[in-house]
Amino acid sequence: MTRKPLFFLLALSLFSLLVSLYRLGSRDVPKTFWEPQGVGETVLVDLGETRSVGRISCFFGLPRESTYRIEYSEDGVTWRKGPEMKPDWVFRWEHVDGPFSGRYFRIVVEHPRGMLGEVAFFEAGSSRPLPIASVTALSASEGYERLFDEQAIAQYERSYLTGTYFDEIYHARTAFEHLHRLPPYEWTHPPLGKLIIALGVALFGMNPFGWRIMGVVFGTLLVPVVFFLARLFVEERYALFAAALFAFDFMRFVQARIATIDTYVVFFVLLAFLFLFRYFLHGAEDREGLRLLFLSGLFFGLGAATKWTAVYAGLGMAVLFFVHHGLRARKNPLHGRHFLRRVLPFSMLFFLFIPACLYFLSYIPYLLVPGHSLRDIFRYQLSMYRYHHDLKATHPFASPFWEWPVMARPIWLYKGEGLPKGYISSIVSFGNPALWWIGGITVLFALVTPAFLKRQGVFWILVAFFSQYVPWIFVPRITFIYHYYGCVPFLAVLLGVFFAWLEEDNPEARIWRWVLLGGAVALFVLFYPILSGLPVSRAYVARFLRWFPSWTFFSGGE
């Protein structure tokens, strides 16, 4: 790789990293928790004088089943029953609104064994917490003082910057549980993705930045992986074009910034295909060839230990593998014997035994939980299958497979609160039209154009693409547009190969390559507010971004 393309690739990756880190999430959330042990435990709070409390905010940890009752009094003798505080989410601020006129407030435990991180009282019309004169345990287990030891970071409004949103309530929570050897709440996917999230939590704490940072790292690394994948088939400038297209994809950006596991499985699957393609191009089963095959199997195994959807990619890899060796055997009959004696045994080792070992090893944190055994691991597999097979849930942003390429229904992940009138804050996951729509057309073009289909790499890319798309046709459970995420890198690679093929006989066509890339960048800038949660005018979103009625970016009341 020459110096100039390397510079551009590093610059593109650094840009992707910095943009993803901006407003990723705060580290200033409550770190200490009170964990009451019994029903009726009570903490008395004295505000020093009678105040009109307009809002009470609480930061909850685990679990969601804990419940607290608020009581308030002006004189400490006559008490009025206040609201019940019960978390709808975990590791997020919740609040109840008043007014509650009183000097004294009692926090009474109704359902114990939860983690309550901080409680803050806000006067009506103010977003600054009221000062606490004293806190007394009437009948409370130790640690109750932690409820008021981080008042400086108390939040008046909920925000993705200071708490979980969407499926983070499952994955970030489970990452925390793995670190503390607690029974995992989320068991419907293998553990590796949550363990990667846990690494970020271990490094930076149980806060939004900590549980999202590893997704940003892996999402950034996807950009050079796309470059090296495209570079197998085209010159560096076309590989950079493919990487840049993917860098500005909406879904890559959004999914990298949320603590879910999709970015990790896409990363591992992409590397598995990268090393498999390199193995095909190497064309021999010497030490280097076996090393490439081993790396492909290794990353396939890591993908399967993250999410079962990697198995779909494995089916595509198997098709390519046997077609490749079948064609070699047709040209050289001796290769068939060589394949059976040497290649096939190593392939079974690399793609069956090693992935099975990695899959099992990913469950070690389960075995560290008191009361768990090997039997539980096998039970989880059956439960996992039944969950995905029998799931009958509905969701307003569910989207069947045929809608994904045209982006008929983006998934609205987050809605902000407490914004100035006429402003919204949203996070929506869908694709960059320049990549998804033009890439989809290129897939159809490849299928009906033999001259392009025969170009080196095109058939491989199409098999990789369809291996992660076609299986969803047969999946009975509810699906969403982000299930198309694994296909998107191959759209970018295919477009890079397409323009390289097109410009061989039509050099002037390079202008369209720049137009497409410029369009992708412009669209990313245009849509950035609803991809990042950045507060923006509702009128701007309604006028410029909501292209179709099914594109929901805000509610009617905003």
C-alpha cells in the first residue's frame, strides 16, 4: 500500500472515529448505589424549609422490579402519600412530577433489592436540584447516604447522553452483570457481544460512554476492513471510494454508537469473508493458505459467538468454498484427491471445531455465576432457539425483509425530552440512500449483466451479500431494518468494483463516482441531526428529511 492511499485511509478512519465520539454519552452518571434489603426500609430527607417541589428524579440501576414510595410533610408529623417510583428502564434517570409542598420527604421501600443511585428534588420552574439539609435512616440498611452524594450530576430530564435507550436496557445491563458475576438478563444471543461491551464498561465505568465506546471502536475499524476487502479486487482509489461510502452510511454510524451487538457480528463476518477471499486468491494449501483459512474460521467463530446470524454468512462461505474447490477439481482431477486428504480435514477443524470451542468459551462468564453449570449452557441454547422461533411480538417500527433495501420503514430508536418548543431530538437507524439505493440497483445490474458478473470478485461479493439477506425470508419472527446491516458493506465493495469495471472503457465515468460519493457525504450532513440525537428544528426535519410518510422521526405532538 502506497503512502498517499494509506494517509487517506487513516484520515477517513480518524474522521469516522471523531464524528462517532462527539456527544456519544456522558461519564458523569451516578456511580454509587443504595441496595435496600427489606420492605419498609425508610430514609428521611430534610430540605431545611418548606419548598414546592415540582419534580423528583431518581437514577435506577438493577433491577426493574424495585419500587419506592414517596411521602411528604411540612411539619414532620402529618404525612401525605406521594407518588410511587418504579423504574421503566435500567441505568437511566426517571422522574415524577408534582407539585409536592413539604420540608420533609420519606423514601419508603416497597419492593427491595434494587439499585437506587441518586435522588434529586427540583423546585417548580428550576432544573437545579434543591440543597439537602440532612438525610436520616429511620430504618434503612447501610449505604443510604449514597442517595445524595452525587447531586452535582443530577438530571432534570432523561437523555441518551446520561442513560440507556432502546435495546441498551438489555445489552448494557447484561455487560454489567457479566462483570459482577450476576445471572445475565439478556440470554437470547450468545455472550461475546455483551462481553465486548463489558470491556468498555470495565475501562470507563458503567456509564453511557463506557457501554458505547467499544461499538465506536469496532464501527470505526469496519471502514479499513471494507477498504482491504475491496482492495482484493480493485485499485486503491476504488477501494478508498468503497470505504468512504461505507464510512458515511447512516446505519454504520448509528449502530456503532448504541450498545447493541450488531456492529460486532458485522465486523467479525466481514473479516471472515476477507480472509476467505484472500485464501481463494492465494490458490494453494501451503502454510500461508492454511493460515488464511484458519483466520477466516476464527472470525467466523467469533461472529457466531456474538450472534447466530453469523451462521447465515457461514452458509454463504460454505457455498463459495465448495464451488471454488469444485472448479479447481474440474481443471485438475488430482485436486479432488488433495482436497479430501488435506483441505477438507483442515476446513472442518477451522470452521467447525474451532468455532465450537470459541462459542463454548464465550459462556465462561455464565459458569462463574453461582449456581450455574454446563447443563445451563445447553439449556440456554434450546431456550434461545425457541425464543427466536416462537417470538410473536409486534412493534410499530418492525419491517419485513422486502422493505429493507428501499428503506420503507426506518427504526426510531430514541426521542428526546424537555426541548425548547419547536425542537426535537431523535436517533433513527436506516441507510444512506446514496449507498443503499444505488448499491441495490448495482446488485440487480450484476445479476443481469454477464460481463460484469464474470469480473473477479463480483460473484463472491454477491454470494456474501445474499447469504446474509436471503435467510431472513424464512425467519418467522418479527424483523427490523437493522437486520440488513450485514449486507451493507458488500454494497459498498460492489460499487467500488462496479466503477472500476465501468471506468476501464469509459474513463469519463469517474465523474459519477465523485457525484455518488459527494451525494453520500451531503446526505450524511443533511441527516446528521436525526442520526445523532442532536437537537434540531422540527420544521427542518419535516421539510427536508421526512421524504416519505413511513419515515417517522418525531411524534405528532412535538
